[in-house]
Amino acid sequence: MAVCIAVIAKENYPLYIRSTPTEDELKFHYMVHTSLDVVDEKISAMGKALVDQRELYLGLLYPTEDYKVYGYVTNSKVKFVMVVDSSNTALRDNEIRSMFRKLHNSYTDVMCNPFYNPGDRIQSRAFDNMVTSMMIQVC
């Protein structure tokens, strides 16, 4: 089950962070921000190796005892970070990929809104409902 989903801007400040157990919210914020170093390493390694630039999914960034942290980067260098409960062994890599694609499509819808200023925090109700459904759905 996804316990935290974050959208991080190109300049590494949060546009959106949502976590389910609110008592551990600070811990999830810390996990998201520490994963940004791993994201930057993977992006720079991809640039050197000339890997296909259409592959936006970064895969498992790092596991902890209780959680696994996955990453995804858009073409505009906006980062999506998802923290998943490690006890959910049924969750496969292709399911994580599809969750990130769904998140990316919803983020694109937010960007296409003429009333949204790029760089502002995401306060779209539709985006929030989609993230909430992703967090509940993957159990």
C-alpha cells in the first residue's frame, strides 16, 4: 500500500505531499527528501550512459526496514516519489509503473489548468482525489 506520495519541483521543493498515517508524516517527509539525492544520482547516471530518455521510471530508490521508496521523473525534471509499505509483497514493479503513469497523467491535467501557476503548490481537488484513491486502492 502506498503510504506517501510526493510531487517535487525541478528545484527540489515540494509541490504536493500526501501521507496516510498522519502521525508519521514528518518521517515520510524526511524519507521523500532523502530520496532526492538518489534521484539526482540516477538522473546523472542515465545522462552519462545515454539511456533511452523516454524511460521516466527510476525504479526502487532505496528500501528501509518498513518501507520501499520508488521514483519517477518527468521530462521537465519534476520528480514523483512514492513510499510503499514493505509488508505488501504482492505489489509488482509493473503495478508501481502504472501508478506513476496515472499520477503523471493527473499532474499533466493540473498543468493544463489555465488557473494554475507553475511552481505553486498543487491544490487541485481532482488531483487530491486521484492520489487518495491510489493510496486506498493498492492494498
